[in-house]
Amino acid sequence: MEKTQANTRINELRDILNDASRRYYVENMPTMSDYEFDMLLKELEALEAQYPELVTPDSPTQKVGSDLAATKPAKRKVAEPRKEFEQYPHRYPMLSLGNTYDITEVQAFADRAAKGIPAEETALVPFSFSCELKFDGTAICLTYKNGRLTRALTRGDGTIGDDVTENVKHIANIPQTLKGSDWPEEFEIRGEIYMPWSAFDRLNQERERDEEQPFANPRNAASGSLKLIDSKMVANRGLECTLYHMLGEDLPFSTHDQALNKAAEWGLPVSDKRRICSTISEIEEFIKYWDAERKTLPFATDGIVIKVNQMQYQEELGYTAKFPRWAVAYKFKAEQALTRLNSIDYQVGRTGAVTPVANLEPVLLSGTVVKRASLHNADQMELLDIHVGDYVYVEKGGEIIPKITGVELSQRPADAELPHFPETCPDCGAVLVRDEQEAKAFCPNQSGCPTQIKGKLVHFLSRKAMNVIAGDATIEQLYNKGLVWNPADFYELEKEHLLGLEGWKDRAAERFLKSLEDSKNTPFERVLFALGIRHVGETTAKSMARHFKNIDAMSTASREDLLAVDDIGEVIADSVLAYFADGVNTDTIERLKAAGLRFEVEKEAEQLSDTLKGMTIVISGNFSISRDQMKALIAAHGGKNSGSISGKTTFLLAGEKAGPEKLKKAESLGVRIITEKEFLEEILHEIPDQVGNDDPDTSLRGASATWQSEDFKETLF
Ligand code: IVH
């Protein structure tokens, strides 16, 4: 290719790759497969090798992908909570791995590595490779000091990472203290946090039910979960960790294998699916074995990592700007299975969307037997040119059920039949309408189509919505008897109604009615979610409730008002407008209001002043009031609380027994350290009578007396 042409293509490739990288690492919504990405990257590498003068330091060939949310991502339809994490530099750069899909390149790597070490040395210490699974998750770097976990950083941009220590503490198989006592005083151990298939399927099932965008793959689910706002929620995501690389000064090991074995003795999660190989044929054997066997693993692996085992040789081989020269990743192509398409069902969801679902001849894929797969919509069926009776390729994608990615035309039977997407609702017979934006067919009979009505009722009572104890069968029974049709009907049920139903006894009826009564205290954001407005999942409902504060402001909001809400894009705004334009819905809301459900947010703590506006404050140690009260006090005066110190910290508010680490960090960054007394007197000017008392103890007691006055308690707590 000529230079000007190459330059144009290089720029184009960089734009595509940078965008794909941001979607993948920051937004957790990949736009292309790993294979496509790697092929484009290889094309860019080849062009840059041909014209080295066109290489720039910010080219995707020169840097590792970054998971730091440096720039605000584009508005997303549905958002995972995002948190501003403190960032810290990595002690050792956190690099990526060179990768290949070609076994001959693995051979070339092994040759290159072996030739990089003088023969005299390998004669003394034989060269070997450690072959391991490549875990498909998100990289993590753990620091242990004196046997205790002190910090967990994400890869970030390879140089600095996000501090996710609190979240990592909620991952069950990561120990906070190590067993034994022969660990180095300080060391780092890196690995991967991933989500096993079972947890991934469960999470996406929940998200689909809640109309939230499912995660595209377990890797995105893992990195999204690791960055959740609420650390405790991480515990419910079923994340796991496997550690695969130990680093530190003067580690007492001569091989990588020894280091990992020792780590396992200390209770750290290390994989036992490793093999030390001395020849390329052993490496190939390991790759072939796992390419077949990975289907039976309970988590996703996307390849095999081959590492030089001897630490001294690793050091001698060193690193390029992006990769170690002592390791390489052999990547598997996405896992597929070929099976027969027996028939197609057309399923109506609770919002009326009609989805074609393929019934397949059962086949094993990624550890589970697959019987059904999504065909998404009519366009997709047409694109695939799919016929009933065809042999189809199935892959695990983001949805609860796998997707069909292709048809094996060479195996099409003579009697294969072209399917016809129905024109009417398979449930109520209404003529379907097509939503152009989403290429989906919809049953417009929202308030008359039984599947939609029942689906909405089930959703209304579900755990994350009104959390009423009732199984799907109960709801079906109530619906079939004509007792409930609309969510508001639940609150008009009486004991006699229930006792008239088959199988209902006193206790069950009372329990159900009590649960309904209790649900009246459900916070507004969950009531909003329970209404089942299309595209308004849990997260969007939260944002909307916070923004509008009550249902009246929401129901009269214009499109522009809606678009001003965080995380609301055009699709959601239009759906909300359509919901409130329908009289059936506004009547339901009025009836639910009359029943006593909450349609406004609870009153927030009163703002006392904006003295601390724009300040980021870290607190450490004990104060004369509880730490939560201190945090509330800061917030009430307009300040922002932060868990750890960085350049952005305005000051460290240090109480008694303030953490020495925090004090040291504040000093090293030049962050001002102030006492409780200074905070009160000089900053908040809050001490009345006792000011002037030089004895810090008594003045502090005075201050706390002021803060804890009844007035203060009332405004804040
Ligand atoms: S070793 C200096 N071992 O794959 C690099 N990495 O695509 C040391 N990964 O950046 C990394 N399984 O996040 C290593 N067994 C394994 C791995 C592994 C997954 C990840 C890691 C790496 C990425 C490269």
C-alpha cells in the first residue's frame, strides 16, 4: 500500500480501535468480537511496521486498553452504576499479553524466547514453560503487606489503576489475611476476576426480567460488577478470582510455578489447571486438550497463556512497551456448536415485544446443554436465511439464551421450511406493530393481552419491585379468577376473595395480605420500577426518582426534561412519554396513590450551609460524634466525603487514632491535615460558648454537645 493510502487507513483503524476499546473497557458494551478486534489491530501493526515513521505514541499498538472512566461515556440506554474511584500508580506497570490465534506463532514465540537466553545458562538451568488457562475476566492487582490484603487496583491504563479494595473484599475466594507466616513482608499478586457462567446467566436473567440491558459476556459482567457503587452488592454477583502472577522485590522463588504453589499454600486462589512443558509438542497438547475441554468448565476461558517458567529468564527477556517477551496468549476462536433447528416459537414479553425463539436439538456449549436460542427479530431471521430443519451455529452471547450466529447451508435438508414471522399476536390475536427503532414486532394490546397483563403483574410484585411474597402460580390463579387485572387490584383484595380460591387457607391469605400491606412502604424508586414502564429498569427508575422527586413532576415532564436526566436517552424518554399519555396507566397510578403507595422520594437531609462546597474531605480516626454523623455533617455543609486521599483531597480530617497510612499519604501529597477542633472552629465556625478554651479535650466535648443538640439531630437524622 502507498504511504498516503496507508496513512488514511492507519487513522481509520486507530479511530475504530480506540472506539471499540472504550466500549469494551469503559462502557462494558463491546461492539465487536475479540477476533475482529485482534485482526484489525494486526492490520494496524503491519501498516505501522511498513511505515515506522507513521507510528505515534498514542496508537492502539503502543498502549494497553484502559478501564479508567477518564471521560464521561456517551449516554447509555441503561447504565450500570459508576463510581469515581481513587486512582493509584502501579508499582510495576500492568501490561497486556501479545496474542495469536495461530499455533505456528506459539512455536515462533517459544523459539524466540529460548534463543534469547545464552546456551551456557540453559545448560545449567533448563528452560521450561508454564501453560495456563487464560481467564476471561478483568485484571486485578492485589497487594499484601504483612499477610493482609491492603489494596486492590484494576489495570486502569497500565500505569495507574482504580482502587477497588472495598469491592474486592466482597469477593468470597479472595482472602483478606493469608495462612502461614512465610510470606514476604510485601508482595503483589495479579490475576483475573471473572463471573462463572451460572452467576452470569442468573444476573442476565434478572436484568432481562427487569428490562435492563444484559451484559454482553461474563467478562463485561465481571468488570461492571467490580465497579459497582455499593460494595455490598458485589457479594451477590458471584464473582471469583484466580491469581496467576506474583511480583515483589527479592521474591524467594526461582520459578513462576514455585511462586504460584506457595501462593496456593497461603490460601490464595490459584488454578490447578497448569502444566510445566519443556517441548512445543507438550504445549500444543495442552492447548488442544483445553480447546476441547473448556466447554465443560464452569467459567469462560478465551485461550491459553504460555509463560517462561524461570524467573531469571523472565527478567533477562524483559518487556516491550506493551507486553512481556516471556509470555504469549494463544486465543481460542469463540466457542460454537452446530445443531439442528427443530422449530421456532414466538414469545410475547410483558412489554408486548414478540421474540422468535429457536427450539434446538440439545447440544453442549460452554458447560451447559443448550436447547433454545434467540433469533432476536424478523430482520435477523432474514439475514441468516434460516429455515426450520437447518443445521445452525450457536454461540453464547449476552442474552440469557444463546444466539444463532449462522446456518450451515451445506447441510440444509431438502424439506427445510422457510419460517413466517406471525402478523398477529400468538396470544391475543391483535395485529402486531413494528417498532422501527428496535426492529422488533410488538403486540399493541397492552391492557388486553393476557401474557402482557400477567407478565406485568408478576413484575409488579417481584423482589426488586414491590417485593410481595407471591409465586407466579398465585398470580396466574388470581388473574384467571378475574380478581386481579391491574396492579392496583392487588390492594383491593380481601381475605374472603382469597379463601374462595382453591388451596388457600387462613394463614396463606393473611401472609399475602400482610405482605401487600408492608409493600406500601416501598420507596418511590422501586414503585416506579414496579410500574413496568418499557425500558425503565432499576437503575433508570432510581435516576428518574432522584431527578423528579415525585410522580407528578415526572408525568408532566417534556421530552427535553426527560432527556436532561442522567442515563435517559431518546428511547427511554419516548417510552416514558407514551406511558403517561395512556389513560389506563394514569388511572392505575391514581388508584395506587389512593391505596397508600409512595409516589415521592423521602425528604432529604436538610442542607445547613454550603461552607464546604467544592471540598473533598477524607476522614480518619475517631471523633466525638460517630463517623457516620461526621460524614452527614460534611454533606449537610455541602462537602464531599471520600474514602481515600489523592491530589483532589481538600483536607484530611484526622480524629483520634487516625490511620498512619492516611496521614503519611496526606503528608506526601501535601494535603492539609486538620483536627476536629480546627475543622469546627476555623472552617465551620460552629463552636459557640466553648470557643477560646485552649484545652482541646473540653473544647471538643463542647463542640460535640453543640452538634448533637436536638435541633441538629432533627435536621440530619
Ligand atoms: S499473565 C505481564 N496469565 O489476559 C502479563 N494473564 O489478554 C502477565 N489473563 O493482561 C499476565 N489469564 O489480564 C496471565 N493465566 C493468565 C491469564 C492472564 C487471563 C489476562 C491478563 C492479561 C490478559 C491479556
